Amino acid sequence: MAQGKRTLRSARKSAQRQKQVTIIAPHHYIRGSESILIGRILGGEVSERMPESAVLFTSLLANLTPSLSGLSRRSGMRIGRHLYSMLSDSKGYLLYEESISDLVKFFEHAGYAGVMYNVFPDRLDMRMYDRSKEFLGINMHSFEAGVISGFATASRKQYVDVVERACSNNGSGSCIFSSKYDVFMEKVHGDAKAAIHRFVEHLARQTVKAERESEMHASPEYRSLAMSAVLERPYQDEIGHVASYIGSELASAIFTGKAKIAARTAAARIERVIRLLGIGKASVKSLSPIRIDVSFDRMHSRSEFVDISIALINGLLKNHIAEGAKVTRVARRGAYLMRITGKAAE
């Protein structure tokens, strides 16, 4: 009899578990980490001051080529649809325009300021201010265009194609997005190599001349979402080569000159680059031999992000400040530590 009761209880628990699985809303199947990041951004509790170079670095990697821009845009569309699903579950929108105002709040909590929009029967326009205006020569906000497109598509229940018509990093005073545009007026994708060189020049000025660091309010959670596309495994080799190239070009700018660079100066510059790019927290442990430890917080401890960082640092060290330079990765309590070692160059 007791065995029969236990069997009955087990059957009831199994039925309850099946019922719980059945009622899960579709958007909960999307990566749980993305739901957490979006939720924290919506809560408005994550905006902090971040080096301008770190924000530029993220956007540059995602927009160097038309294929990468397309990948970043599709990633943004997925986030936009998921964002709408999370908001509509709790708010039950009656009007399309009502939902767009919450999309604006999302961008403001992510770090954008002065966001304005207009909703017409046949068009959606959005403008964003107060972001980096460093000229790189390419449009840098395919992810944002994707977020707007995905959100509006989910809200209107029909596809809304949104593109960035003008960019603050490509000669415009602001970033302008629109769902209605003239394809013949659309700018041809800029020169990726020239964009990298402009970015390196900007970063070198911040590193060598010790200019006052340009900072902006930005959300680390939003940056993590925006980088998710370029961290996908099929694109790791391509992004790794780009990061290594950026590192080598930067090394030529900050380490090559008539006067030799002292080990202490070289280590300080490496530490500053790591901070400016938002890679992690660098700590110089020794100068002879050189040893620099870079710790990653849990937000940036995804192995693919660490691999990109290692590729960049390897490019930065190669043939410049350290003989036999080596970068190793160590897992520590769910996070990563990157260790830079080598004999100081004579």
C-alpha cells in the first residue's frame, strides 16, 4: 500500500513537471544569459563610465566588413525581438507607438542620450546623440539598427527593415536610423583598413601622449550583447586575425621610435592599452623578466572574448618589447586570468 502511494506521488510530481515545461513562453528558450543582461539594462542599474576606446573597439570589430555588419545586424534583430517579448508580457501594448517609447528607454539605459523618434504610418525614424564622434570612416551601429528592426517587427507583426543612414563615426553629428530609405543614396561600405588605422591613431594618442581619457556612460551588459555576434565560433579566426593586426599596428605606433623604450614605460603602456580597450584589469607583477597579469571579470570571461584579447596582446608584443613573449590563459574560480611573460628587450 505504501509503495502504491509513493508511486502515485511520483506520478503526480512527473505530471506537474510536464505541465511546468508546457507553459514556458517561447522567448524563454533564447539563451538565458541574454534574458538576464536585457533585464538588468531595463532595470536602469548598470550604466557606468567606460573608456571611449572600449566602445569603439567593440563596434569596429562588428562592422569592418559588410558580412560582419550583416551578422551584427541579425544578432541585434534577435535581441530586439526578445526585448519586445519580455516587455509585452508585462505591459500588454495596445498601440505600436507605445512600445517604441520603451525601446527608447532601453537605449537610454544602455548609455545613449538624447534619443528621439518619429513614428509614421509607413516609416520609423530614430536619432541618437552624445556617443563617440571619433571619425573612423565607416558606419558603426549595425547592431543598433538590428535591435530597432527586430523590436519594430515584433511589435507590428510584420517585417520592418531598419538601417543606419548616418553615423557619428562617419562624418555625421548624430546616428540616424530609418525604416524607409533610398537604396541609391545609401553609402558604400567604407575602407576597413583605413578605419583600423584611424582607430589605432586614436588609441595611440590616448596611450603615448597620456591625453585625458575620453569616457562615456555605457552599459557593460549592453556591450556584452553587442559583442555576442563576433564571438560566434565560425568567425573566431577572422576576428582573431583582425585583433592581432590591430595589436601589431598599435605596437608600431607606441613602441617604435629613435629612443628605446624602458621596460617600465613599456609595461605602463601595455597596462594603459588594456584599460582603454576594456579588456580586463592589468597588474604589473615584474619588469625583469616582464610579467603582467590581466584578470577578467565574470562579464568578460567568455572564452571567445579571452581568445580575442590574447590575439590582440600577442600582436602588441610581437618583435617589440619582450624576447620570447608569451601569453597564457589560466581559469580561476569561474573567471579567466591572462598572463603576459617575457624577457625585456635589450
